[in-house]
Amino acid sequence: ALSSAGPILPRMSANAARVQKTELHPSIERRMELVRLVSHNSHKRLASCLQGQLGTDAEKRHKKLPLTALSQTMQEGGGHLGDESLIGRMMEACGEAEGRLASELMQHEVQIERDVLDPLNQLAEIEIPNILKQRKQLAKLVLDYDSAKTRWYQATKSTNQAMAAKVDSLKDEMEEALNKVEICKDQLSADLYSFTSKEGDYARYYVMLLEAQADYHRRSLAALEAALPTIQMQQDSWLEKPAFGTALEEHLKRSNRDIALPIEACVMMLLETGMKEEGLFRIAAGASKLKKLKAALDCSTSQLEEFYSDPHAVAGALKSYLRELPEPLMTFGLYDEFTQACNVSDPDKRLQALWVTCDRLPTTHKANLRYLVKFLSKLAQDSEVNKMTPSNIAIVLGPNLLWAKTEGTLAEMAAATSVHVVAIIEPIIQHADWFFPEDIEFNVSGMFALPSHPPTPDSDPDRKRLTSQGGQDGDNQPPRKDRMQQESCDPLPSCSTVDQLSGIFNHITPLFFI
């Protein structure tokens, strides 16, 4: 075993020495190997992030982008739907914006390929491998030198005449091999030092990636910000938008109306077929019919003939619209003032306080309340038939006109506020022509022609519309606003009356939300 191990040790030492001769700067070489590996992996992952095909020209790359296909599909879809469809308009406008984003993406990917991917590929697949090839070449030259040196050494020790004659030529061969080793070492060292000095440039590739991405996102954001105002303007100018659940001012502004469409439409239908209907606003309508009517009103249609025959569905839709307003028709801001006004003990002063508060309503809210109250007053004139006195109307409809901003559960809200609301709404309906003395045209928009079917048997087509002076006796007419202290008015519910309303309130709460 010892004899067999003997020749190996010198050979291992020679190999170790040879390796030592080829490793000029071990730390630099190890880092260079690692840089090659991570650069290769980064190039591979970054290339997979791009949506275009590498190496193709810009136009071809642009056509192959998924965003381009999306843009074309959206614009084609918008063309099929046409300008009469809001979806069509939005698809076409947004498709054009997607096309601009596709162009920005194409330019971004071309830049990334030129400034980041190509240099990374050059570093990982060409520059570092070429340096590693020089190291292999150095190892080969060292082997050649060692071989020449061994032959020269053997020749100097040989007693053979022929071998002795070759000593000089073998020495020249050895020196030439050594010279090649030194030249290769110098070149390899220079390349290693050059690699080290350029490490900052190589690191710059990753910074350039982020800079290019930041620039791309800025340009994309600029394209979107340029497109969005026009698109939003088209969206906002579209009249056919849901009215239910939309703020009154917003609905009136975008529909260019003075009276909310659901209020006017429901009032016009009820004027035609609902004024003699017993229990209007109290009897619940069929859920499916109510849902259908609300949907029809949401799309701003005036084709409502089929609903004239179901006044309870119409009344339910009107209640729903009022209740779904983000802010009640009589506003959150004036809730406390209305409550304080109804608590005034003197009937004349109470009525005056209510009038003052009504007069402080915002213009749009006041106009719509006036319109609605005028109608409710007209409805109450037929109370002998429809059983809807001002008090009954206030009970079932009042909580949909005014409620507190901070509410608990539905039952808590009703118990806490609705008794006061009834005391507020009832006198306003009872004295509608005093609160709002101006004459009114219910078909304010002119878009609701009478239906083709005949009126219901209970309706009276010859009855004249109530004016601000009609239907009032001298004894029952409320006092003028400028002489409230000298004249009397119809008695309002006293404090004890409000307490009595509160006592029966648990039995009527469900009527508010039918």
C-alpha cells in the first residue's frame, strides 16, 4: 500500500501547483462565476415578464401584444353597439385608451430589451465565458510549459549523447512555453481587473430597469389621465342613469330636470288612476311589479302605461324613491329645526315656525317638496273615498320625507323620530296652499301624456285641478304669514295629541316602509 501510494503524492502536489499557477485572483474569479449565474437567471426571468416577442421589430411586437388585441376587440364591440349605447361609447373610448397603453408598453419593452436584456445576455453569455476560456487556455499553456520543462530537465541529466545534444533546443522550447504562459497570465489578469472595474456598469443595468419601468408607468399614467376626463364626461352626460339611491341634486343636474323623474312620473300616474284608491301609500304592492316599475324609472323611460292600472305599485315606488335618497327630501340639516318647530305649544307660532323652516330648504329640495305636498293635498281632498286624510298620509309617508342622520335599527328610528315627523308633515299637507301658494303644473316636463286606456270608474276627468285658493273657507283658511299673531288657524296636534300618536305608533310602524 505504501509503495502504491508513493508515486501519487508527488503527482497531487504537481496538480495543486499547476492549479495554483492558473488561479491568478481566486476571489475575483469566484465572484465572476457567481455574476455570470445570477445574470443568466435575471435575464431569463426578465424576458419571461415581457409580453412581446424578443428580437422582433416594433410594429410586429405591437401587433402581438395582448393589450393590442384587447384594444381592437373593445373598439370593434363599441362599433357594433353604436353611439346610441353607453356601453358602446365606453368600449370604444376605453379601447382607444388601451391602444395607447399598448403603444407605451411596446416602446417600454423595446427599451428594456435594448438597455437591460441585451447587456445582461452579453455579460452572462459572452464576456464572462470569454474570460473563463482564457483561464482554460492558461491551464493548457501551463501543462505545455511543465511538459517542456520536464523534457529539458531529463535531457540535462541524461548520459545519452543524442539527448544531450537537444538540451539547448529543449531549453528554447521551455522558455517559449513559459513566455506564452506569462502573456496569457497578463491578459487574464487584465480581463479580471477590467471586470472588477466595470462592476458598477453591470450593476447599472438593474437601476436602468427600474428607471425604464418608472418612465413607462409615468407615460402610461399620463395617457390615462388624458383620456379619463373625456371618458368621464361622456359617462356623466349620459341621461339614462339610476335615479333610486342617487342624491337629488345629482339626479336633477344630470337629467336637466327641476322635479325628480320618479316623483313626477308617480304623481302623474296616481293623478290619473290612483286618487280614488282606498289606502293609497298604505297597502303594499306586489314585489315583482314594484321592482319592475323601479327599474323602468331608473332607465328614464316614459313608457309606463302598464303601471297605471296598479296605483299601489306606483305609490310604493314613490315611497321607495324618497326613502332611498342619500339625504331625505327635507334634509338632515333642518331635522332639528323641524323637530323644534313642531314642539312649539302655540298653534299659530308652530305653523309659522314650520313655514320658516320649509323656506330654508335648498332650492331643489324645496321645489320637489312643494310639488309633492301639492299632490298629497290634492289626494287628501278625496279622503272620504280613499281614506287618506292629511294625518293618515303623514303617518305612512312622513318618515320617508324626514329622518335623523344618525339612526339605529329600523324600529329604533321609527320609535324615536316618526311621531314628531307626523306632527311636522300633517300640517304642511293640511295647509299646502298656505305653505306653497303658487299654482303648479304637475306635468312639469311635458313628457307624460295621458294613457290610451280609459280612466278607472272612480276617477272624475271633469274635476278641476286644485288651486292655491280653491277649497278653503274663510273659517278654515290658515292665517297669512305676515299676520300670524292676529288671526287663528286650523288647530294642530297638541302635545297631548303627539303623545297619543306615540301610544299607537307600534301598530303603524310597518306602514312607513311598505
